[in-house]
Amino acid sequence: MINPFEDADGTYVVLVNDDGQYSLWPTYVDTPDGWTVAHPADTRQSCLDFVDRHWTDMRPRSLAESMNAPQ
Amino acid sequence: MNPTVGAAWQRDAAPRPRVRVVDEEREYSVVRQSGNEPAEDRRWLNPKPRTGEEARPEAMAAKPEISIRWIDVLAPGERRRLVEEWNATGAPVYDACLPDLFEAQVRATPEATAVVWDATEVSYAELNGRANRLAHHLIGFGVGPERLVGLTLPRGIDLIVAIVAVLKAGAAYLPVDPEYPPARIGLMLGDTDPMLLLTHSHTVGCIPPDTAAPTVVLDDTHIAARLAQFPDTDPTDADRTTPLRPQHPTYMIYTSGSTGVPKGVMMPGDAVVNLLDWHHRVVGGGVGTRTAQFTAISFDVSVQEVLSALLFGKTLVIPADETRRNAEKLVHWMQRHRINELFAPNLLVEAVCEAALEQGCALTDLRDIAQGGEALTLSRQVRDFFGREPGRRLHNHYGPSETHVVTAYTLPSDVSRWELSAPIGRPIANARMYVLDAGLRPVPIGVAGELYIAGAGLARGYLRRPALTAQRFVACPFGPPGARMYRTGDVVRWNHEGQLEFLGRADDQVKIRGFRIEPGEVTAVLGRHPQVSQAAVVVREDRPGDKRLVAYLVPEQRSAPDLGELREFVASSMPDYMVPSAFVPVAGLPLTPNGKLDRRALPAPRYGAAEAGRPPRDRREASLAQLFAEVLGLPSVGVEEDFFSLGGHSLSATRLTTRIRTTMGVDVSLPTLFEYPTVADLAPRLDMDDTRNPLDALDVLVPLRTTGVLPPLFCIHPAIGLSWCYSGLLQHLGPGRPLYGIQATGLAQPEPLPTSIEEIAATYIAHMRKVQPAGPYHVLGWSFGGLVAHAVATRLQREGEQVALLAVLDAYPLDGDSAESILDEWDAIDFIIAVVDGAAPSVKGLPLASAIAQTMELFRRQGSPLAILEEHHIGAITGILNNNVRLMPEFVPDLFHGDMLLFTAAADMAGDVPRPEKWRNHVDGAIDVHPIDSQHRELTRPAPLAQIGAVLAARLQASAMTTDSTQPLAAYRHSES
């Protein structure tokens, strides 16, 4: 009766898409199209810590790039 | 009663692999069906074929030798329907940003009235000019895309100007309700660190003094003068700090969610534009349409409310706070101002409808009410109000703050076609809904699952909370690559029309003893009672670990509902576990500033009655206390509390005696109850038990219920030899069905151990015949008892008797496979305990005497009749247990002529071969398989037993109507002394 993303004792990976958005992901479900593994199988808390450390700019990458492009 | 269809998602985090049954034509995929489904809901066992869908019954008919009815899930057509067809919501999306769309409207209708506040009316052109000046001022501060501006403004024109101005600058606005407690405001501002705060002289005081952001007090004369100097032209990208794109956030709303820690949701402009475009296509309207600016600005519905008006030429009419808070004033105000559209949460919709009816305000101009934010309960007042005006529309909108509105349902204009509750509807344009199980697979139509939302409505995430965002906005296995979906925590199901039905919160549900509860359904039923004006049903945990369902009701004026009668009214429409533990009358339902139910302000129900005095000393007292509590509408009753001082009266006393008769099979006269009005005094006077010896609990025949005109159901013990575990079936089988447990010989005094299951069967049949001399017989057995039940059934048939029911709980012939190794006394005690309390710790490691003492204490507390066991009984039970286990592999079942009802413990099925197959050669009829979401040893715990009981009750009822019984209909009485 636990949601697959809420299992404190579960094993997870961290996925990332082309826009630089991160997602927690349970290891027993296939990685969806368009996502790659950014952090390999680990505890839930370690995965979340990884996201906290790396996802510093929450703007979608495409948006951030167009903001930085010369106008 | 709405069928409570299975919660297929409620499984352990590691989902069980699907069992594949392969034949030449197709693969079946079997999912563990863990429903609370009553047997009447046969959609899963015998679905009616639909056009174009692979019809499962036909496939079954093609293979007549496979008569096991599997639960078949997601035929290819169904999956496509769920994932794609019902989500085919693609619609054109404007690439424009909100300011562009507003400005286009201004150009189209500059003189139309945009905002009305009190006596003041502001045209589109004027609103635009004022917003532009402020926007340029903000831009001068550096406000622009990716920046946040806090709004701590009272209701009024300036608030609307401020919203538009912030959007024009390209920034996002953060509404900060000035009425929030200072601590919360401080937290929000500290968390979000806005660049700037727009405020008013009346509300500037709510801003904590240590706030870093500069404030602009809009009604300050100096500020007003400065603003007048800015240009009133529309800001362009050239003016802005950086070009404005649709993906930039437009507002930030704080939401607390179930964990209680508030988080800020950043909503990008393109999501809002999508919503508004859809909304306009559904609701329509334009210049001249008057929309009440009713919702609190800190509630995200306000975005839809304000912008759906301003982007389409409508008029926003703003009521004052004191008008909003008073339903009578509000309806008069709406009448006076000819309001056409209202957005409000459920309780307010109810209040408005009720007030309008009471005040005689016809509100003929009110054409559209959009409910969002809560589950819509269609109370009498709402039906009445809408019934009077056929053109009036009620829309049910659903969507968490993280996505805004994503599904919608418009109720039929004919109120008589309204059901008990309204679905939340179909996804809006460019939104996609997925109802998934714990393995993130779509569940079948009609099955409950958790809702995940994908598509255009997704927020960017939570401000400065990447980890939280990553666990709620997750990768989406469907739709375009790289897409995300938001995990709502809401439990929903699709119906066959492609609409979603909201069933409740996942966390509310999992917490009541494993039963899936639908508080909304209970609320709806309660609301139908003529003496109830409004109701709310919530899950409370006033004692840690003790979750209860509590109903709050606002009585109709001048009425004092009988709480016990209310309880029975509710109980007549739904399963026992969904009946609230307590009914609490309140003067009114408390609301948050957003108009939603304020759960924290609800009073705690009266608990603790049972702590007064000693606990029930035996099962009889425990049962009586439970009945007292039920009839009185209380969570519990102490054994020394007087029925009448707790609120009972002669009417409820009669109800109590009836309940005692049907549940305990005992007649208690009213004078007796009046003379002995407490459980402690009454229990000894129940005639059935005056002469009973406590050790009768260890007899072979256990009379769980002796009364009833139908043939009894005999329930055979599991390996441990005891059958008190079946007493939980009493409440699920009708009062007309006697119920007997059959226990192993040799419990009370030593007897030789039987040498075969066939021998055991013969012994039990002799005992059964003392109660029921001739068929039709109804037999059930759990685990080891399932094998015995089969042996009993075949032997009865050989003797020429009719067997009308053979039910087996998760037992399978071993066909020579070896069984468990030797078990000891501690194993035996653990087995016994597991039936009574699945969470109690193992007794392994304790000295035997302590283990027994601890277990007996547990049983005493539970009121179990097994509280009398001593060490020599435990020794006997251990011997019986080991012997039974040894007998199992040697048993070769005969052939039973008839159907078998087989319950499987779905939570611990392993391997690839379906074990029900093992009965194939021993049953020549159909094997009707019902997976129960439980482990084997927990099958007689209350939640699984309720599911089993429901199926049994239906099957027994069906058999009672078709069985040709030549026995006179007389009560079967327990005649063994």
C-alpha cells in the first residue's frame, strides 16, 4: 500500500530529460523514453540528495538557453 | 450502493509479477485483483463484451476445458483506450503570453467594463492604462521574467491592476493573503524571497518587519503620483528585462499538501493559456458576462476566475470580504449585481444554493457555477437550486495546484439524472490522465488506481525544492519522450464513459485498517438524510495509530437527529467498514479563508469512554459493548456505562435488542435491558451463555450463531485446529444463516491423533449431522481446513447428500510435495496470534510460560474466548498442528461433483504456475477464483474476511434460491450438551 515513489527502504535511480529536469524513479520500472539515468541505483534519500545538489536551476534547459542567447 | 471496486494499486511497493497463462491463441495477463468488490460486481469475472473489444467470455468459451475464470486485464484494445483514446485531447495552443492576450482584448473592447468594485467601474482601456504604468514602474525595479512579486493587497481594483501589471512585466505574482497568520506570511516570504511587494496602506502591517523586499504601497499618494508619470503604453519585450516567453512562471501558489509543509508551485504561462482557452470554449460568454471575483486570491482558482474574465471581455465584479463570508449577503449581492458566473468550492456552492432558496433569491442571471477544490457533493439544496433553472450549469472541476484544473464534468441539465456524486470528468485540452497501479501500469476501467497527470497543465515544480519536485513530478512512461507526469496522491477510477471518478485521497484511504474508504460517498449518503443539512466525513487519528472515520453533520434547523438512527441510515447503504465511528453534530462546518473545509477546526469526537472502568472480560461482553456503541453512534462504550445515560432511549433500546438478537442470537427483553442497562450487568443475563463452560470454546463444534432458518455454513479450522477465526464472518452473512466452526478433536482433552484427512472428514460429518441431519450442506475451510472441506464434501456426496457450497480459502492439494518441517509450541502460538492480531510480535525466544501468559493477555484484551488456554492446551495444539501438516502431502482428494469457490491469497502468490490448477482434477464443475489482497495467514483478518464474506453472502443467497431443499424450514439448533 505504499506509493512506488514513497518507499523509504526502496531502491531508486535518478532520471534526467533533455530539459534538465530530474525525476526520482523506482528501479523495477523501465526507464521511459526520453529519459536517461543520471544517478545509478541507490537509496531513496541518496537519490534525493543527488537531485538537491545538482538541480540548481529549475528552468527548463531550452528556456534557459533561449534566455542566454544573444537577442 | 455504489460498488466499491477493487483497489488494484494497493499493494506492496514491489509489485508482484504478472502470471502469464499462455495458450496458442493469446496470452492472458493476470493481475492481483484486490477489490473490496461485492460479488455482484462481476465486471471482472464476467465482463459484458463491448463493441470492438476483445471479448473475454468468448475466448473462454473457445476453450471449454479452461473453466477457471481468471481476472483478465487490459486487453490490447483497453490499453489503447485508456492511454491514448481517452487522452486524445490535443488542441491548438496559443503561443502567445498572457499580456498579449489581454491587450488584444483591450484593443477589441476598450470601453467594456472590466472591473466593478462597489460603485466604481473601470473599463478595459482604463485598467490597461493603470496596469501599464505600474508595469513600467516594476520593470524599472528590475522586475521581469523569472522574478517574483508578492501581492499583499486587500480585495479591490488595485489587486486586479497589480496582477495584470506583474504579468505585463513578465514576472510571476505571489499572492499573500493579508489575513494569514504572521508566521505563515513570514515563512512564505522567507521561502520565496520576492523581488518586491505590492501592498496597501491597510495591509502593509501584515508584512513582517524583517522582510528584505522593498514594498510599494499602491494607495500612497506619493506612489500614485509617481505612477502617473510612467507611460501607459503596453510594455514590449524591448522594455522588459528579458523577452517574455510562455514558459516563464506567471504565478506562484502555496500549497500544503498532506505533509503539512507548505511549498510554492510555479505555474508557467503556457499552462494557464491552455486552461483559459479550453475554459472559454466550454463556458463561453464575453462582453456583458459578469463574473464574481469571489475566490480568495491565494487559491489558484482565482487565476482562472480573474483571467477567464479579463481575457475575454467579461466584467469582474468584486464583492467585499464581509459579503463573501455571509451566504445570505452573498446571494443578495449576486442578485443585485446580476452575476452570471461563480467559481466556488463545494461547501460554498452548497451554502449559496441553500441561502438562495431560503432567501428567495432566484438568481436568474446565474448561469454557470464552477466547483473546484473539493469533492462535489450534490446535496438536496444544490439539486433543488439547479432544478429550478434548467439553463443553469454546474461544472465540476478537478485539479491540484500543481497542475491547475485538468478534468471537468458538466452536470446534466436535467437534475433528475444526477447521480449520488458527480464524476470529475474528462481531461481538458492537452491534458492526459493516467490511472496507475503500484507498478505504474494502467489499471483496467472501473478499478481504482492513483491518478498521474501529464500534459500542458504541469507546473514547473516547487520553488527551491528540487528533490521534492523530482519525487512528485516524475518521468512519464506514456506520451512524448521526456515528458513528466504529476503524482497526485488521489485515488480515482475511469468509468465506461471515459470519465474519471474521484474516490478519495490515497493517504486517507490506506490508513483505516486496510480498508479503502471513500469519505465522499459516505458524505453523500449522510447528506440525503432529511434531518441533515450539511455533512463532512473525515479520517481522524486522535490516538496515534488509531485511524477512524468521523462524520460531522449540521442538522437541519430545529431538528436534533438521533445519532444511532443516522448510523443505521448510513449502514444500510454501505459496507460496515465505511460506516463512521462517530457522528458529531456541529453548528456549522468551519471553513478556511479559501472556502474549503477547515479540517483542523473540526472538534475531536468524544473518545475515551471505554477507558473508564475495566475492559470487556470476554467475547460476549466485547460483542455487547460493540453493539451498544453502534446503536448509540459512539466509537466505543465502557462496560460499566449506562446505555441510557449515554444517550439511549426507548427507541434505540428496541434497536439494541434487535441487534443483539441478530448478531448474538439471543433474545433480550426491554425490561431486562432497563433493569440491567450496562454491558457488565447485561452480559450474564443473556440466556445463551448462563450455563456455558469457558472450555466449550475448545469443542469440535463451535456455535458462532445458532439461530436462522437457512442451512448452516460449517467452517473448518486451519492447521492450528481452532475455528474462532471465523467469527468475523457473522456480520457479513445475513442473520438467517447459522454459522458453526469445526475444530480439531483433542483440544479440550487428549484424544488419539487422526491418521488421515479422510478420517478427519468422517468425524466432522458426524458432528455436523448433530446440527444438520441432512443436506444441502455448505462447507468452507481455510488452509488445511480447505483440504478437509473438500474431503467432507466428497464424502457427503458419496453418502448421497447434496453439497450446495464448497468454499476453500487458499488451499491446494499437495500431490505428494512435501510439507513443512516440524513446528514447535512457539510456532503454534504465533499462528494463533496471527489470526487475532497480525501486528503482535512473535513469542519466539520467550520462555513458554511467558509466551502463553502474554498471548492470553492479548486475547483477554480482545475479548477472545481463547483467553482460557493453558500450557497443556498449547501442547495439544502443537501436536495437532504437526499432525495436520504431516497429513497434507498424503492426501489425494476425490472428485467433487460441483463448483468450487476458491479464494486465493494474492499477496503471496509466487512462481509461474497458478496453483488453482491443482484442483482441476478434483472438481468437475467450475472453479471460481477470487484473489484476495492478503497474505495466506491473514485471510481471516477483518479486511480480507470482509471481502470473502461479501462473496460468500452473495453465493449463499444465490444458492438458497436455487437449491431444492426438502428439509422443513426450521431453526437448526445446537443440541449437543
